[in-house]
Amino acid sequence: MKTIPIYQVDAFTLGPFTGNPAAVCVLTDPVGEETMQKIAMENNLAETAFITRGNNEWLIRWFTPVTEVDLCGHATLASAFVVLNILEPESREVVFRSRTMGTLTVRKKGELLELDFPTDNFHECAVPDLIRESIVKVPLESYMGRSDYLLLFATETDILDMKPDFRKLATADGRGVIVTAPGSDVDFVSRFFAPQAGIDEDPVTGSAHTTLTPFWSARLGKKKMKARQLSARGGLLECTLGNGRTMIAGSATLYLKGEIYV
């Protein structure tokens, strides 16, 4: 029997018991993909990250309770918190190498941690009937990004009041659906629904902001913006559009640590 250190970190927090919880498993010995998926299912969090120390970098993979995903922002932020505050507290930044999205860097930015992610490309599209019926509300505009639909609405209240039919939405294509509108006290707000990936509503979705940031940057005419995700737990993000990159900063806090026996 082997043990795997595990940390649960709340990412993009507004305070205790807010933000998006992610599990971070630190691997020193190889673990099979099937075991990773079972651990993620057992954790039953939106994401479990598995990180392995490499040469001047860390290898990273992300799993929901039902599938591996290509990119996850909040679990990367959580992993960076573990590395920069527990495993390598003298470091100012950590470089992760992912299987499909290349190199991802996270840096200390004052009291925040800042993700450096590739900016998403998106195009205008019609809303599939299944998604429109699941969301009920009719968006002003609709787009498709790398893996998610992006639906624009008029007001923050539209986003807060939304009650999707998750069972119907689970049969839609794509990874998930981002709904967004101008914010009352921030530049923009959003929610993220992904029952297709085993997550009815993700509390705070870093990767979705690689789509939201260029979208709102073009509309607002600014590169630096503040965003709020309006889930029940809530989360706050600082987004900056760079040259082909999106910087997403937020706070994180350790909730628990322990060991997994496999």
C-alpha cells in the first residue's frame, strides 16, 4: 500500500468557505490513469489535480469525478498554492507542463496568485435548441470557444435568476455553458454550467475566463478587468488580456491536508 499526500485548497476565494475547492495530489511514484479517475470520483470535487515534480517544472493533470479535462484554472491555482506555500515556499513562480495546453505559469502577485494561460478563440454561433431549452432565457448573443458555449445576457439579475435544467443540459455537446452579463460592482459577472463533465455548476471557473476576458476586453475597451462568478459559493478574479495570453489572478486558502491510501 502506498500513500499520496492530498491538499484541499479553496481557489478564487472571497473569504472562508467561498471560491472553488480543488484537491491537489502530489505524486512521487507513478499512478495509473484509472486510479487517478477513481481518486477524483472519491473526492467528489469539481476537480482533482495530480502534480509530479519534473526538471524545473511540475507535470499536471486534472480530473472531474467522471473525466479528465484539458485545462482547469482553479485546480491549477490550488496546485500553485501548494507548491509556492508548502513545497517550495522560497519560489516566486511555478511552471506547470500540461498534456494538451503546453506550459502554464503561476506567479505570486502580492497576496494573490496569477495564472498565465493561453487565450481562447471563439466565434459567433447559433444556440443549439437543447441548450436554449435547458437555459430557458434567450441570450442576446451566443458564441462557441475551444470547448464551451458563451451566452451573453443583459443584466446581472438575468445571471443570478437562471435555473437551468441540468439533466437536459447534460446531453448537450461541448464541455459546458458560460453565461455572462455586465456586473454591478465589477466589470462582468458569469456562471458556468457543465453537467456534461459531471459538474452541474462550477463555483469559480478559471479556464472560462480565458474566453470571457478577450470577449469583455473587446466590449469594454480595457485590458484589465475585475470579474465575479455568481455561484452559491462565489468568487472574485482579476483578469488581464495580454498578447495571446490571459492572466487570471485570485486568492487561495488551504482547507485541509492528509494522505490517500491506495
